[in-house]
Amino acid sequence: MIKKSHDILMLLVLPAAILATGCVHGTSKPQTEPQELRVEGEISTGQFGCLQVKTADGQRYTLARDLEGSKPGQRVWIEGYVVKTKGCMPGVSLMPRHAGLMDAATVAEAVPVAGSSGH
């Protein structure tokens, strides 16, 4: 009889303890805003075929997604935020929000970002 009541108690208490622990851990870490960046540079192909932007000071930023119609050798500006990615290359990965072509004679022309509505 004692064994059965102990088993029933464990069936009731254990799931409640697991749920409570999960809720505490799920809310214990505050969400932080992503680091916003604006970079200007030349598109090139990095390791494993990933597109990257090399700035005038030699910094390289891997693009977390493609810019529609972009080609290596184009000079671009990109506004976006830093993301953590795996597999492409070490360093900073940039998720583009807005981008445009750079041309000294004209104002920067907007380039659609793949996967966005273009706004």
C-alpha cells in the first residue's frame, strides 16, 4: 500500500517539477537586441562559396543571405545586424536588412534583399 501511494505521489509531483524547471530556465535569460551595422565594401566569394563584403580597412563580413542580383566585384553598402552562423567562415556574419550599389557618380541604388519584401 505504501509503495502504491509513493508511486502515485511521484507521478503527480515529478511532472510538475519538470514543468516548473522548464519555465524558470525559459525566462531566465534576457533577450538582447542584435548589433546593428552598416558596412561599405566590395562583394567577393569567401570560403565554401559564401558571399562576403570586404571593407576598405580589410574587415570581412559574411552575408547570412544573398543580395538579389549581386555579383563579386560590385561595391555595395549594407545595413543589417550581426547573427551567429556556422559553417561558412569564421568571423562576423551580417544579416542584410537594406543594401544598395555604390557608385561615385550617382546616389546609391537600392538592391532587394533575398527573402524580404523589399521595404
